[in-house]
Amino acid sequence: MKRTAPTRPLRAMTIAGIMSGTSADGIDVALVRIRPAREGGTAELPRPHLLSHTAVPYPRAAREVVLRAMNGRDVSVAELSQLHWRLGQLYADAVSAALEQHPARLDLIGCHGQTLYHQTAPERFLGAPVRCTWQAGEPSVLAARFGVPVVSDFRPADLAADGEGAPLVPLLDYAMFHDAHHARVLQNLGGIGNLTVIPARAQPQGVIAFDTGPGNMVIDALMTTCFRRRYDAGGAVAARGRVLEPVLRRALAHPFFRAKPPKSAGREQFGREFSAQFLEDCRATGGSGADAVATATALTAASIGIAAQRFVQPLVSGKPVDWILSGGGAKNATLLHMIREALPPGARVMTSDANGLPSEAKEAVAFALLAYCTWHGIPGNLPSATGADRAVVLGRISYA
């Protein structure tokens, strides 16, 4: 990767990467050691080494406020400001927990923050079209607690360069998984599903990535409404339900699934309103709560199948393809079975755990790598993935 504004020499660093996704279930902290690769060509992009991964659930009250803020329901400006700072404290507590489990001397922290709003289609506001994104969690709290610089706000620079501001994990996907002989698809199953296509022998500019639609988001919403549980552990509820095909067909008619990449999604498309209508459709069809969860699980799998047929196969046709799954959904056995059924024949499906990277740690590792790039003036976005008109250095740096 070509560097811009190389004001700091490349050096080895121990970095805490922090991620809290659209499911709003908690905070993942990855302690990562990154050593510089040799200069020149793509080898300048290093391969991170994971030291430890710690998952810390949000306190129940905090999660409820985060979800209310995402849905824009009765949240005052004062509460939004307080939430922004409280999240900074919760992130700091999570890093402290990670350091208790694996003592290390940090050089840098990379914090994605909690996405509260992500709008990539321009909407008129105060007389002009506006695109915007907002990730909450005050980085100065982290910098003060640990005495090291914090890189945050990764998405706005790509958005300002006419990109989608997402996905940003493809940089890690390329660093960890590009291969001379096999085409690989990295499918993340967080709140939103997203994939990265890395053709065999691809250079970074040949990587394509986009959101596929809901990952766990609709499943989790239905589990909360119907069973008062945060998620479907192992896919047990979906396994005892039946897929309501008429509901599935109506849901798949959503224009997002046919839109061409680059594209990104969030709660704006598949959040509270979508989930409520989805459940209403299931009940109108005579379905139970388990049937609704099974149908939502099938929706995630079918959306990945659509992406594979329409957008992935033309890039890798005739070549062996490895589908490597990560994120919380990779623990859902029913979802994995449905994904295998939805993919083209011959696809080899595995998890990132089997490839040396714990599935739930992956995004936190990605933001450790992106923080390393920002600190050294290396662009962190892949324009072929985000649709930006140029590669840019991402993020802002808060100093202790």
C-alpha cells in the first residue's frame, strides 16, 4: 500500500482494536502486535498477530439507550452527548479487562465507536444534499485512561471522498487471506452481513466488498420480541421453526438486494421498522415465533446467495472459491447450514477460526490494523470496496 504524508517511521506496535457493531450486543477488544513488512509494493501492508481477544457485553441499560438512539426514538441532545461520553468510559473499561487477561504495554488504540447513524444516499438538509455517518464513543476518555494516542472516526474520510464509508474490514481481509491459487470470499455475519471478494493473485485494488443485507440484526430483533433473548444461540430456535416462503419472497423484494455494489446497509434499511413489518407478515401467514426466526435466518442466507450469484460468481467463475465466515453469526449452526445450501455448487465453506483468526475478533483486529495505517500515514480504505474516488488516510487522532 502506498503511504501518504509519511511523517512517522514504520515500527512495531502493540495496539488495542475496539469494535462494537450494529447488533449493539457488546464490545470486542483485540490486542494485536503489528510489525512492519518490508517497504515497497503490497508487502508494506503487514499481517497482524492477535495476542488476545476479550468480549464484554454492554450493560443492559446501556444497550437499551444505544438501540433507542439508533432508532431515533425520544433521545434528547443531552442524552446523546452523555451516551457519547459513557461509551468512551465503557470502551476504556473493556480495554482494562483485556489488559487484565493479557498484560501488555499499549502503543496505540484504534476505536471504531458505536454507529448510531449511517446515511450514504444524499438527502436535502438546510438547502443542500447531505451524506453523513456518526460513530459515538469519546476517544479522549481512552487516551486519558491509557496515556496513548487513540485513532477513531474511521468512516468520514472515505465518505468525504464520495465512498460509502464502508466496508473498511477488506484491508484486513486482504492482509490476512489473499492467496495466489484460491479465490476467497470473506463473509462477515455481524448485525449486517458484508463480504469481501479476493480473486486469486489479486492486488488490493482488485478487491471488491459490499454489504449483503441483514446478518444477525433481524434474527436478534425477533428473538428479543418473541423470546426475550438477545440472540438465537447456535440457531436452536430457527432449527425448530419452518421457513415461511411467502414472507421470505416479500422480504427479498427489498431493492437493496438487487442494487449493484458498492453498497452499504444498516438499521436505516433493516432495523426496527423492517423487523416489525417482517414479524407482522409472519404472524399474518400463521407463523409462530420460531417460524419467524427461521424465516429471518433464511433471509440472511438467501441474501448471501443472491450476492454470490449476481456479483461474486462473475469475478471468480471457473476458479476454486473458499467462503470464510466470521462474526457472531458464524456460531449459528442453522444459519451456516442455510448458507451452504444457498451458495453455488462447489463452494467450500469454513470459518475464520479454522484459518487462525477467531471469528468474533476479526473486526476488532481490523480496526487495530487501520489504526496502525493511520498512525503511519497509510491509506486505509480500498476504493474498489467503498466506491471512493481515491485512497485516503482514515480517522482522527486524539492524544493523551
